[in-house]
Amino acid sequence: MDAAALISRRYAICSFLLALGARKLAAITAGEPAPHFVAKTLDGERVTSASLRGKVVLIEFWATWCPPCKSDAPAVDALAKEFDKDGLIVLAVNMGESRRKVKKYLEAYPRSCKIVLAEDTTLAAICEAKSYPLYVLIGRDGNIAGTQNGAAGEGALRRLLARAGLESE
């Protein structure tokens, strides 16, 4: 199978998974308290829901093989940088891929947010992440501010962040 066919096939699979995931967005609902979680980043930093209290947390579930994840990554990183001063923390949880594969991918496509492997956190199970990208936003009050299933570009991510009070001036 040539590279173009492989990319097309992966895109079709990702789109199918996205459609399946649209029926049940996540095991969490906007307005509910965010569940307790623990995560360890690729850099070895330990983060918990308690350590992030008072911050806005955007959790992105993604995979290296997912074209929509790759297309959203620059917008996610730009928003992380733009709203860093406002207390935004982005946890990008890679789903089911090896540490070696993710590190190699990040050499070619660096990310500025905190990268977490699914094996190093309880977040994937809590949020029932089954299609990617999936975004879960936790507000400063510790409640789920919103979710977004699928890549929809920077505008949609800005609208999601606005639910937690983060808006451009």
C-alpha cells in the first residue's frame, strides 16, 4: 500500500471512530465536577487534578496516526501559548502508542504542551476516550466546562475555551 492510500485509509478509520464517538461524547458531562486524576508527563512531571486547581485545563486525547489530530496540533499549541499567562494548562494524552514512537513523532512534529502517555494516567479511562481528537475542558472551579469531539480548527477550540472564561482581548 502506498503512502497516500495509507493516509487515506487512516483518515477514513479516524472519521469512522469520530462518528461512533459522537453518540457518546465522554463519561463526563459539562457542569459536573471533574474527576480526580493523576498523570505523568513525558518529561517526568507529575500532575494531578488537585495540583491544577484554580487553572483552566484542556485535555486533548490524540494519536500520531490521526490526521485530524495532526491538523489541530498547531492551533492547540498556539492557544496554549496565548493563554499561558491566564493559567491555561494543556495536557495532550497520546492514546495507546509506545513512548519510543511518540518521542520519535515529537522530534519531527514538536509540541509545546505537556505530553502524557495513556499508560501514565487515569484520564483515558475516566473520559472514555475512544475517538480522536477528543477535548475535555476543566474550568478554574474544578468543573467540566465543556467537551469537543473531533477536530474543528482554532475557532471551535476558542469557543470551547471561552466556556471557561478564556477569550482573546
